[in-house]
Amino acid sequence: MDAQTIKVACSSCNLRELCLPMGLNAGEIDKLDRIVSTRRRIKRGSALFNVGDKFTSLYAVRSGFFKTCVTTADGRDQVTGFQMAGEIIGLDGIVSDRHSCDAVALEDAEVCVMPFEQVEELSREFTTLQHHVHKIMSREIVRDHGVMLLLGSMRAEERLATFLLNLVQRLHARGFSQSELVLRMTREEIGSYLGMKLETVSRTFSKFVDEGIIDVKQRYVQIKDTDALRRIVNPQNCG
Amino acid sequence: MDAQTIKVACSSCNLRELCLPMGLNAGEIDKLDRIVSTRRRIKRGSALFNVGDKFTSLYAVRSGFFKTCVTTADGRDQVTGFQMAGEIIGLDGIVSDRHSCDAVALEDAEVCVMPFEQVEELSREFTTLQHHVHKIMSREIVRDHGVMLLLGSMRAEERLATFLLNLVQRLHARGFSQSELVLRMTREEIGSYLGMKLETVSRTFSKFVDEGIIDVKQRYVQIKDTDALRRIVNPQNCG
DNA sequence: CGTAGTTTTGAGAGGCGTCAAGGAGCGTGG
DNA sequence: CCACGCTCCTTGACGCCTCTCAAAACTACG
């Protein structure tokens, strides 16, 4: 354990409701504390893990913001997700014992390290935890299917509107505003995630501003008309 | 149990190496047989499950061919995957106890029904099975990331070449030819999966034929130059 | 206050979607 | 056995959305 790691406890963590299965008794939470033995700090711009790294642990984001991305043989890359506090990173590594994507901190961050062997061990003991792990993986699969839908069948405006609505919704679940957000990623990273070039992302932002739907000042975005965004995503059902 | 369901045994299944964890002893396989209690036949065109259906079981494809797809509020849909013998369907349902996609048979098919509660129960008993279940879910996540890469950063020719190479590779692993295949899905379904219109799929097929890379006769495809396909997917590394 | 990284905006090109028509395969029924 | 209709597939013409290339403005930071 080096200076990058610190001792912590789930039982005293304010992200408990996001990370952990509901309805654990005190004894069970105690045992969970033994799983999450350490935290690790990641500086902005550096990687939690890279493609090919040995898989040992899952990571729960405690603070900060991550992107995960995969790369083609010829260097193009695709952001597969953005992760914020309470979300789990590393599930990609289970199948082959090595990570198949990079996880990079977009701002100084801290993660809880959960050695996977211990997760599996404790899962055999607690039905609740076992089911929770299954749900986390299933949630990721369902999320991925949503991204496929976005990439496969939506146009630029729909993609960006969907993206913004998804971000504020997740931020709101963490106690932040429903109408204001600070983007932690560049236009290029947004574009990579949404299957668009950075210029198209920028242009689409500008279009939304022109239409009075949002205000944008660099990374800061204020949503002035949420319903308008919803109408862009889903022309029929709204207003 | 109706006429659609039949009694079976993993221990005598020739897909064992695809479906099951390696290195089980006879006693363990015996217990597995209790999980896969029944099979179910699905007629071409009908659904194994639909969006919103209660989630109860995972399904292992025993024969036939499936597609899974999600739908937007306004009716556009996206094929999220094609599943063949030995592959697992239904993981999407775990997180919310309801299925979030449709699974439709593209030809008459048969699946092994694995009630998920029993899977979880036995997973707590066998480390091997537990880890296998985790790997299956992780594999699906990694596969989904690959599809995102395809949808987000490839052009029509690369997408179709990738698709064909992936199909023959999976078929070859099941004892079929490396160079011939019969498509079980329509051009429209291929297009939905690859984020292209059916006309573009058809045109791209024709282009490959013109270039002497493949022969196409309706659903039948013969790959005449695998390396050429690989070069389309990855211009640098090949040839 | 200069430099590098990020973002915006413009102009032009091209890949893919859209619309439309025709053809091929296949099951059904006369 | 052939006619018929249905679904699926192919091909062409045209237009638009997004990419590409380019330049300039803005921010951050040393």
C-alpha cells in the first residue's frame, strides 16, 4: 500500500445508496467493509487501468469523473462510457482476466478498490450481494444497448440531447441541479462517445443555444428548456 | 410443462464446451442438469420474450438463430445482437426483473431454459459456475463495447466486413466453414444492427462482389478473399 | 504575456439516406 | 404445373447531413 491508497469504510460512506445493495444489516455491511479495503487516488489525465492490464479488482468511483474507451488497431478510439460517483468500473476485465479498455480520470478522482476474488467470495455468502453484483452487470448491458440504439439510429441533435438529459439526470440523482452542469470532458470526447466529430458537437451545441434551449459557456451548460430537449429525443410523445 | 417443453441433460449435450464452465466433475455436471430442467421450442418469427416481460430465466440457444432488439419511443428499432447455438440470451432482464429487449427467433429454434434463481443458488455452491456466470456477463459487455466502436467510428464497408468476419468466425467455432455462410437475417436486420439502411447494406454487398471479395446469392455468402475483408476492417496491419 | 490546447465557425465535399421502380425467390392455391 | 401475391433484394437518381479541411478566437497555464 503506497501513498496513493487509503483505508476506508462503506459503512460510513455517503454513496452507500448508490453503490451497495439495499437492506443489509450491520453485520453484513461490516463484512463488506472488508472487501473495500482501500481507496486509490487518480490524477486528472492518468489511467486507472489500460487495455491489457491484469484484471484484479472492480472500482467504485468515490469522487471525480472517468471515461472508458476502446481502440481500433489503427488508432481510432471510441469512448464507451463516462462514470461518476457511485458507478462501477472494470467489469470488462472479468472475461479474459485482462482489461479490454482504458479507464482515464477526467478530473482528480478517488475510487474504492474491490478485489474481485473477495467480491466473489462474499457473493457466495450473501444472496443480497450476489444479486446486486448481477444487477450491476445487467445494468451495464442494458445501458450499452441504449448507446447502440443512440449510435445506430439517432441523428446528431438527438444524440446530443439524449446525452445532456442523461447527464443531468444522473447528476440530479447525486444531489446536483437538474438544469445546470459542468462538462468534465472535451468536445472531442463527447463526440467520440456519440459517434460524431468534435466540430459537429460544437455546431449542435451552438444550434441549441440559437434555439434558446440551452446556454453554453465552455464546459458550463445551463438547460433552459428541458422539454425542448425531450422533444428532440422523442418528437411524438412530448408537447 | 406443455408440448413446447422437453426434458434434457447438459451432460449429454454436444454444446457443452460452449455453454458450460470447463473442468466440472461428474457430480457437478449432474447438479447443472437440475438447472437446465427444460427446453423450449420457438418458431421462426416468434419471440422468446418481449420488452416488459417478467424476467425469470436465462436461455442457452441449443439450435436456431435469434436476434435481440430494443425500440425507441417512436418506433425505430435497433438490433443489439444475433445469437447462435451455445450463446446465452436474457441477461438484460436481471437488473429490473423485466426484459428490456425483444428476443425473436430468425429460424425455428430450441433453447435450454435456466431459471435464474436456480442459477444463483447453484452459483453460491460452485465457485466454477459462479465465475462462469460472471464471465458470460462480462463477455457480453465487452462485445457491446465492440459494437459501439463499430457504430461510432467505422464506415459502411468496414462495418459490413467486420460483421461478416465475426459471423464466419463464430460459425467456424461451431464446426462450419470458414468461407461460406447462410445469413439467417434480412438486409434490413443487418442494417439495423450495423446502423445502416438496408439499401446501403445491399449496395455494400454488391461492391464487395464487384471487387471479387465475396459471392452473394440472396442469403448465401461465400467469402473468396478473407484477407481483403481484414484489410477493409484494418487498413494498416494486413497485407 | 506567450504557448499549447480547446472551441467555434466557415466553406466545400462526399458518404449515406431517401424515394422510387423493378426483379427475384418462395409459398399458396387454382 | 403454373399463376399469383408477398416479401425481400437490387439498383438508380438525388439531396442532405455530417465529415474534412482550414482559420481564428478563446482559455488555461506556465
